[in-house]
Amino acid sequence: MTSKFLLNCQAAEYLRLRDRMLEEWPELDDETLVDTLEGITDLHEMIAEVIRSALADQAMAAGLKLRLEDMKSRLARLEERGRKKRQLALDALVEADIKKLMQPDITVSVRTGTQALVVTSEEEIPEDFWIPQPPKLDRNGVLAALKSGKMIDGAALNNPAPTISVRTK
């Protein structure tokens, strides 16, 4: 069975017992009710285990993010190093006027490259060569304006959903 199913079952049992206790003892204070329900159900422990698991997942994700950033940096260094080595080999081949280098595992040929675009002044390029971009909603700007009390047609703030706050020692 899934954690979600078990947690939902425990929550339903918790609510059933709470309602039954309040029917039997309507004068029961909140603290006694909560303490009693905590003692006779596993809901509190199950929620705590789900939170502990979420914290472990978040820690793992944070570690992976750092590792991924390190690996991306390493990838960029390796790509740059490879580019520089190829350029070094090309420079040596051109300088020595070698058009083709044949080795048992590789064949290297010097070829004429293709022409590439060099933009010397964007301001002088005719309008025909510019691609219009569709407008994009500035969601952060709209949110900030709404939060400051400004009324904006077509946008509103929603009712906030409950969130969970977890502190660890």
C-alpha cells in the first residue's frame, strides 16, 4: 500500500475517533482531545515520517544540484579544452601546409570552412531582418502591483492555500 493511502486511512480514523469522542464527551477540552487522539492513533507519527522523508529528499536534491553545477562546470572546461586542442592542431597543420594527416586510428583533414555572419552594427541592419517577438506577460510585475493594492483588469490574487512549516534542530 502507498504512503498516501495509509496516511488517508489514518486521517479518516483520526477524524472518526475525534467525532465519536466529542459526541460522548462534549465538554472535553481541546488539549485533552488532541493528546488522547495522538495516543490512540498513528497519524502524528505517520505525518512526522512523511516530513522526515521529504526532508531527506530535499537534502538529496540540494546535493544533486551542487553536484550537477560542478559537473556542468567540468563539462564546460572539457569542451573548452577540446576546442583549444583542435585549434592548436589546426594551426600546426596550416603552418606546416599539411592538408591531410593519416594515422592508424584517425584521419585529419584541413578544409576550407564556411562563411559566418559578422554583425558590425545592428542599428544599420534593415527592418526586414528583424524577427518580431510576441509580448510576454510580466507575471512578477503584475503580482507586485496587485500586492501593493493596485487593481488590474484580468488579474487578481487568489486565496492563499495552507502551507507547511518544518523546523529541524
